[in-house]
Amino acid sequence: MLTRREFLKLCTAAGLSLPLSSILLDELVKAQVVKPERPPVIWFQASTCTGNTLSFANTVNPYLSNVLLDIIDLKYHPNLTNSYGNQALQTLEQAAEKKDFILVVEGAIPTKDGGIYGASGERNGQPWKIVDAVRYLAERAKYVVAVGVCAVSGGPFAAHPNPTGCKGVYEVIDQPVVNCPGCPCHPDWFVGTLAHILLYKDLPKLDSFNRPVMFYGRLIHDLCDRRSYFENGIFAEYPGDFGCMYKVGCKGPITYADCPVRKWNEYVNWPVEDNSPCIGCANPGFPDASAPFFEHLPSIRLPNITVNANTIGLASGVITAGAIGVHFVGSRLKGRPLGGTIRTPDKHDTGEREVKPKKDKGDK
Ligand code: SF4
Ligand code: SF4
């Protein structure tokens, strides 16, 4: 079995010959931690487009069928398990009452008006509200993993004006949640997190927002192979141009994820390599905090100097990225500089707060 050091090295390595999820799933089989008693997993879908299920299904070696038949015991998934209707809900409840499962939640949780805008079937003749179902399941789970930015912090479902009061899982339950954001979550980010829990019966190291550091510990901007273009002020003027994508809205300087080295669709590509800006989908504030997608980040303030996209190449990269990050965090705490509605990180908060438009002198 891999030592924890080997496991972390593998998870943060670039240029693997096989997708990380494939290697880790093979390790799980070899380590015999999952047979004959495969660990039960309940995958619950809240308000979702099912994109994270599709991303997870992108694991090809072993195929998804091997994962489901050899690695985990998937007790419930609205799309992948073969029961439906009342029978499916009965199976779900029977599995939940054993209190030995890993709960995976995909999708945002509607909370407005008591959560009536999202239900998963019926219980006792009444709609089983998603918020109640998630609380019921989380209370019985050994671990809770939020997969995708919607489950992490509401994502597009919670975008302004958020009419259904959607929130992330951590905001509606009292149990700790491992947050794996992304729109969708990369299969490696999810499978790597699951593999760590299964192999070591323990959570991976998490950051202050409960994201696994092994995947979300580094800034995209620091891993990007266009960084030298940034430093030298060589910017794309339009999406599709070659160069650093900062001026066309790249959110790499404020986004913690390893997309530049991990890449997508089995390590084929990532947006910047295709001359598109990163839109920061792995940020908990996505999408409101990334909007407008094609507008560059606010100008950067350094002591006694203000730089913008035209002069940015003159500034130290490390200080620059830090300054953008500080500005972003400040903006998130105070509200978006251009106004709008943000959700605060308060748990069990019943609504939203209107943020007055703020003039930001340095902004375009
Ligand atoms: S701004 Fe975007 S494209 Fe430019 S170096 Fe940073 S991450 Fe790469
Ligand atoms: S590069 Fe940016 S937009 Fe693309 S998946 Fe990574 S965080 Fe999301």
C-alpha cells in the first residue's frame, strides 16, 4: 500500500502516464481495502445539472463499471443505481440507517421558504425537501464530500439574484464537509479525495475552506506556463489570441487549483492552452465572483504604485499575484466592487444581503 508521502507525491505530480484516478483506483484494488466489504457510498443529487456525475464517469481505466462493481458499493445514485421511485428512496433510507457510508452530495441546496423549491421524491405523502434530505443523510454519514462548486457554495444556482436561496452543503449541516469545488469537479480531485479516505480512513489535509490541499493548494497563476508572458506584459487582446489571458479576464491569479498541470479530459488540455481565460470555476465564489468572465481583474495596488494590465509586466509576479489575491479576498468580504448581491459565509443564514455598489478608483 502507498505510504501517505507516496500518495501525496502521486497526487501532486505532473505528467503522469495514466489519469490519477485510474492509478488510485488500481491502488485501492491492490490494497484490498475495498474487498470483500466494499465501502458503501450514497451519492445524493440536490439542484444540479449532473455535470459532476458525468465528470466522474470520465474515469476510463478502470472503467466506471469497475469502480462501481469492485471499488465501492454504490448504494444510491439517482442516475446510476437501477431502482427508481419509492423503491429507490427505501434503498436510500435502509443504507443511511446503517450509518457506515460516505455521503457524496452533488448540487446546491435550495433553502428559501423552508427549502420548498427542491425536493427528492416524497416522504409520508409530502415532498422530501432537499435541505431535509441532506441533513438527514449527513447526520448518519461517516464522511461528507461536496463535489462540484454547486454543492460547495451554491455555484450557478446561487448566482444573483438566487431566487431559491441556494447554498452550499456546509452552510446547512453541522457536520464537517470536504469541499471539492469545480464546475465540474475534476475526476482526479474527487477520486483522489475518496481514495485518501478509503486507504487511510482519514481525511486528506484541508485548507481553511476544507479543500484538499493536494489539489487546491496552489494558484493556477503560479503553475501556468504563460506566466512569463504575464511577467513581460505580453497579453492576448481577445479570447483566441496567443499570450497571457489576463486582459481578457483570466481568473488564474485568484484561483487555487492545479488545472495547468493536471489538465482535463485525460490530461489533454486546459483553457489557457486553448487561448481562453480561466473563469475561476474552482473558486467558492463562482460564478458571481468571476463575473464578468471576460473583464480583467481589478487593477493592482502595490505600495505607492498602481499598475494595470498595460504596465503589469513591470511588477514582481509574486507580489502582484498576492496583491490581486488580497484585493479579491477583500472584495469578497466587503461585497463585489461593482455591486450586486453576495452570500455571506454564515452558516444557517436564511437569506442574502444586498451590497451597495462600491466605487473602486483603481478599476477600469
Ligand atoms: S493571468 Fe492567466 S494566462 Fe496569465 S499567467 Fe496567470 S493564469 Fe496564466
Ligand atoms: S482552468 Fe479555471 S475555469 Fe478551467 S477548470 Fe480550472 S479553475 Fe475551472
